[in-house]
Amino acid sequence: MQTYGNPDVTYGWWAGNSGVTNRSGKFIAAHAAHTGLISFAAGGATLWELARFDPTVPMGHQSSIFLAHLASIGIGFDDAGTWTGVGVASIAIVHLVASMVYGGGGLLHSLLFPGDMQESSVAQARKFKLEWDNPDNQTFILGHHLILFGVACAWFVEWARVHGIYDPALGAVRQVNYNLDLSMIWQRQFDFLAIDSLEDVMGGHAFLAFVEITGGALHVVAGSTPWEKKRLGSWSKFKGAELLSAEAILSFSLAGIGWMAIVAAFWCATNTTVYPEAFYGEPLQLKFSISPYWVDTVDLSGTNAAFWGHTTRAALTNVHYYLGFFFIQGHLWHSLRALGFDFSKVRGAIVNDSSSEEFRLSS
């Protein structure tokens, strides 16, 4: 973290990253605990939405975000598209149980396991130490993340192929085989908002799974290969040398998640293939005020959606957009700090300017 040359810098209670910056064991503990919170929120919110769900009212008009996501992958409906609710409560309970497991893992890593993986007695665990300015260390850890992301994509593709997902064109759940057409995948980079084929959606995920798993394996190998045996050349600035730091990598992460959130917002607002109207509500209209925002194009009066005043699509879109916006601001803040910019000088400059102006006026 940026200390601006102060060896005795301290951070407030709200600066949570400071406590795990150079302590990989505590870093893992925080990750596990955060995952537990997310899992608990998902399970609890799903049960809450299920308890208040009214099958006589369109799901998209009930702000049922978690039910809508489950319905989109064919859970809670039969093959004919009729609501059954089968499997929804079970998945929610699994998430609640998993949250306890993740929470326990967070406590174990925080209280019993070494605070720094370098102190672990397990050789494999020591490989996951945190050396923020070491390209080999960061490449090795990145590779494992990419492999896990690729496995998740592959799992989704196989789920659609074997179990089936909801097809809004048929109003029913059907099995979807991926279309691994590379020219189509390339073209979809420019018109993904208008995608109307589930086969194309699954083809994109299949291609992404291949790229992530392959790239992850290459990163693991590159990060594990001794310096004198490397075949890809030395680390340059372009490859990360002299640019990496805890703050820089945090800024990279914020940029990635912020951009994904904003893309998801635009996609959810307009696309009715990946986000079916039956579960998310009608497409939205983009408006501008102090900032851009999306509004519903349907009258929700007379339904229990009036309690919320908006559709599931409106809630999901606007939350993603504003979270993405603030993530991008966080990226800019931390990337400037990583480059050495001292924000405390800004305050000093403002104070000095104000003092000079007061002196001039009093004179």
C-alpha cells in the first residue's frame, strides 16, 4: 500500500485492505469469509423471495432477482415452462450450509492457520505467499484463478447441454448444444447486446472455458518455472516488472469487475434472450438526469410489484450500473496511488490556495 515514505503509517479501521496486504493467510481468511457472506445472502434472499412469490403474477413484476436467475437456468419450472418451485428451496439451503463452511474456513485461516503462507509447514501452501512486486508469484496465483473460472464456464455449458435452460422463444426448458463457431464468437464481440441464440451464448462460454483453462495452465507453468529455465524471455514492464504492487493489482481488479458490471447493466436492460421477459420484466428505457439510469416501460400499478415500484430487470440493471460506476472510480483512485500520486498534496494545495486568497482579501 502507498505509504508516501512514512515508515510508521497507520490505517483507520475502515481501511480493511491494510490488514491483509502482506499477510497471505489473512488474505485467504478474508476471501473465505466474504464468500460465506455472499453465499448466506444468496440463500437467505432466495428463501425470502420464494416465501413471497405469487405464481399468478409475472415473476419479472415481483423484483425476484434470485428466483429469476434460477428460473433462467431451468430451476423451479418443468419442461413445459410451468412453475413448480422444485429445487429452489434445496439450492437456497445448500447456500446457507455452504456459508457456514466458508465462514468456518475464514475463522480457521484467521485464528489457527499461519497469518502468512510463507510460515506454513506445507510446501504447496507456501507457493501462495504474497509477493506483490514479483511477476512469478502473481502469475502463479493468477493461473489458478483462471483455471477455476474456466471450469465454472465449462460447468455452465454442460448444465445447458445435459439439464437444459429456459428458452424464451419456446417458453419452456430445453437442452442447448453450444455453437463453437469462431467467426460467430468474434462477431458477437460487437453485437452481444442483440444476441438471440442460446446456442451462440453457450458457444461463447465454451470458447471462454477453453481460453481460461489453457491460459491458466500456461500462467501456472510460467510462474513455477525457475528464472534460468524460462522460455518466454525476461519480465519486462509490459509483462509486469516494476509495475506490480498491492495497490496496482487492486486497481486492476476494480477495473475488471467495474467494466463487467457496466456491460451486464446494458445487457440486462435490453436483451430478452439471456434475460427473459417472463422472469425479468420488459426491456427498459435509458434516461439521463444527474447520471444515466433505466426506467420501466410498463405500468406496475395493481400488482404486488407496487410494493417495490419497479421490475426485476430495473432493479438488477440499475444496481449493476451504479456499482460498476463506483468500482471504476475506485480503480482510478488506486491506480493513481500505485503510480505514486500523493492525494494528500491535493488537500495541501487547496488549503494553501485558500490561505493565499484570504490574505489577499484581508490586505
